[in-house]
Amino acid sequence: MKNILKILVLLCITGSVFGQFEEAKGKKMREKLMTVKIWEMSERLDLSDEQAIKLFPIMRKQKAAIDSLKGEVENSFKKIRELVDSKANEKKISAAIEDYKNAKIMINETEIEYINKISEVLTPQKVAKYLIFEREFRRKMMDIIKQRRIENQKKQRRQNQ
């Protein structure tokens, strides 16, 4: 486990160094979030060094694939909105809807493929713990984001008074 911590610290330092050269604040935050997620997941799943070394590249690859597909979903949705707003014909709208559905299907297929890949690395017990961890972590992050928005709104109201 100590080796995992060394790897995580190295990843964190490397991410920070590269982050200094990035202009996108959002990307830095996502990298930090991923580091925290890996750290917490390693603790909760009690990963061996071997499991961690195999699992983390799979996670990063899956995240990149999902992010790309979510971009496709978003683009498809924008296209649908544009077509509806411009009162396009039914054929064009139907084609845009099909693109949207296909991107959503690809996300689900990618997630299933990911579970299959991590099942090659982890025991069924750890896969189950991972799935639970993933959902709880996502909820926790959404709660934090929601709380920050509320705090920012309160702060803006005080500034405007």
C-alpha cells in the first residue's frame, strides 16, 4: 500500500507541474478530483500494488472514452435544439435523435466494457465495492458542488446589497 501512496503522490506532483502550464482551471480541478478519487478508492477497496498498477490506466482510458462520448451526446443535443428552433423537417430531426440515442448507447456499452475489464483485475467483492464507491463518490461530489453554488449565490446577494 505504501507504494500506491508513492505513486499517487508522484501523480499529484506531476499533475500539479503540468497544471501550472495549463490555462484551463477546470482541467486542473478534474485532475485533482481524479487524484482524490484514486486515493479514496485505493483505501476503500484495499487495493494491492499489483491491482492498483493494472486498474488505474484502465480507469483513465475509460474516463477519456466516456468524456468523448458525453461530448458527442452534448453535440447531438445542441443539434436537436438547433433543428427544432429552426423548424427543420422531420427527417433531419429524426436523424439527429438517432445520433443522440447512438451516443447514449455507446456510453452504456463503454461502461459495461469497463466493468468487464476491471473484473479481470479485481475480485467480485472488490468490483462490487468499486461500484458502490463510484456511486457514493459521485453523490458526494454533486453535494459539494450544490453546496458551493448555494454559498456563491449567498455571497453574490450580500455583495449586491
